[in-house]
Amino acid sequence: MTSTDLRFIDADGHVLEHPTALVDFAPPGYRDQVWQVRRDGDGVERLRLEDMTMDAAVMALAGAGGFDETMRVRAHTGQLAYADLPAYCWNAQARLDALDDDGISQSVLYPTMLLSFQHLRSLDFAEVQCRTYNDWLSDLCAAGRGRLHGAAILPQLDPVRAAAEIRRVAKLPHIVGLHLRPNPAVDGKPLNHEVYDPIWRAASDTGLPIGFHPLSAGDLHGAVRGLNLARLGTTELAVQDQEDYGADNVFFAQAIGNPVDMMTTVTFMTAGGVLDRFPDLRVLFLEANGGWIVPWLERLDHHYEVYPWDVPWLREPPSAIFRRQCWISFDPDESTLAFTARSPVVGTERIVWASDFPHPDAKYPGTTKLLAEVLSELPPADQALIAGGNAATFYDIDLTI
């Protein structure tokens, strides 16, 4: 099969938050506090978020997918205005055009700057910002002619508030999933602690799946904070000095932090008993590559056999729980994808792919051609599942569009 024979569904694209459009969805009293980027009296772009202001130009790197080297340098050195990023970052029609360029049928959109903000803000504001963003996202996807779908953000530091937002967004059109960071957000408690049960229960009750999406920041407990990866001083990457809002490097913070946090999350969701307690819950592990999942599950299964007294609640190997309720995302050019599809530990039905577009590591244009090459050694039915069928199943996407 060739790329033109397959139907591609992107399980993890990204939308950048529009400089000013979210204001229209804010409740009274918050219009000057929710996410917005405006020029001050000196012509400098500033991000406003509750009581915080910071330079916005350095955030343009987040939209650098597909840029040539000159534009990429302008983006990461703050020479490109955030508001001057390509329209496909936040405009539905422009995004559809970009999907067409890569032969992508449909895409699920995760946030960008609002992947993290809550640790710096009051919980009341975090709840308002999540509602505002989710309403804006639903409206944006409504203009996508059935091809754009949204993953809602949640006030993760307060599981009760997060559960309430899950039940609210379940009624919003075009919201097909929920975004969570793979980090112990509540006082460092691991994800199998009962404090998070309101989230798992609400997701199970509404049928909305959870996409665990990492971020290379030290704002929450996890690898970046624990291994001191956020402030290495190894590059001259511009970063705002707003506590742990960002990192001064991408290489170490993201290369180490993403897979380590995701391995931890896989472990607590499966071996930790969460998915046994909530058998209707569906979860997806994103943006940490996928080639590690087979040896990791084999390791967990081995520990289950050797140290059963440490997990007395488990009645089956973690890999069996994974195959029942979990999915893993691959980049389109990963050489281990076919190996993982053939492995009885994971299998074809548990694999999706993600573009990460328009973030700087996106392989746009040419994403689906790379994926088709990797898939070519698999049977046609398996190729079709990984290209789009599995994402449609996970997110309950209508394939008649």
C-alpha cells in the first residue's frame, strides 16, 4: 500500500492558542485575565495570564514546524512575533489546507502554551481558563467540517474541579478526548492514589478517553524537576523567568523527561491498579516515542511474577491490562513501529501515530509519506489500523466524514 491508499488520522496534532480570540469566550470579569497576547505601548508583544505578564515573541518557536533554518532561528531567538505565525496554528480553514498538504484526513488537536499554566495561577482562575479554552476549541473545531477534533484541558491540580469540567465538556461538540500531564499533580501523589479517582470516574462515566501528554517543564513533580533538567545553562535559548514555566533547553528536558514521565505513568496506570478499578477507562500515551513500550511492559510483567507481594491487587500481568485499555503513540518515522505491531505484548490494535504539527519537531511536509514507508512491511489491514483506524476507535471518531 502507498500513502494515497491509506486514511490517516493524526492522534496528536496541536493548536496554538490564538493571540486574542479566547477573550470572547471568557466569563464576565475575566476578559482581561484569560490567555491573550497583545502589544504594549512600546510595541512589544506581551502574554497576559491572570496577574502574570511575559514576553511573547519567544513562544513563536512552538509554531516552527515546517520552517526553514532561517525562520527557525528567528523563532527561537525571539525575532518572530507570536501573532505573525502561520494561520494554520489557530485557524480552522488554514489547518485543513495543511492537512491536505500531507494527505491527512482528520486530526485531534491538543493545546500548546496551555499544556501548563496551572501551578502559577489560582485554582479559581485555572478552572475559568480551562472552560474558556475548551469553549474556544470546540468553536474552532466546529469550523473544521468534521475533520478537526479537540482534546479538552482540565484543572488537573484539583481532581474534583477537573471531574466537573470533564462532565461539562462531554456535552460540547467536537470534544473527543481529555488532556492530562503524566505527572503527579497533587502533592506528588502517584497517579494510582485515590485522590485522582474523581478524574478517572468522570472520564469513565462520560466515555471520554484520556491522552497523557508530557511537557518539558519542571512545574510538576516528575523527571524534569527531579533530575534538574529545566535549568542547565547549556544553550542560549530564550526562556522567561517565571518560576518553572519553561526550560532553558529542549534537548535534555524533552529527550529525557518525556519518556521517563510516560514510563512512570504506564506503570502506575497498569500495575498501580487504576485501570483495574476503572475498566471502562481508555488511555493513550503520547509524544514520548513508542519503541520502548515492548521492553518496558516485559519488564513490568517480569516484576509482577517475581515481586507479586508489592502489587497484591493485580490479578493479571500489566501487559494484559495495557492491551485491554491502553494505546501508544509513535512518531511517523520510528523504525521500531513494525516490531511493536508484531509483538504479542502490544500488537497492531494498540498503536496510533502523531504528527506534533505545528511544533518544531513536526516532520511537515511529508509526514504521511514517512509513515507509509515504515508501515509498508506490515499487512494492509494492519497498515490501515495504524494509519487511522485505531485513532478512530480510541477517540470514537466518525469515519464517514
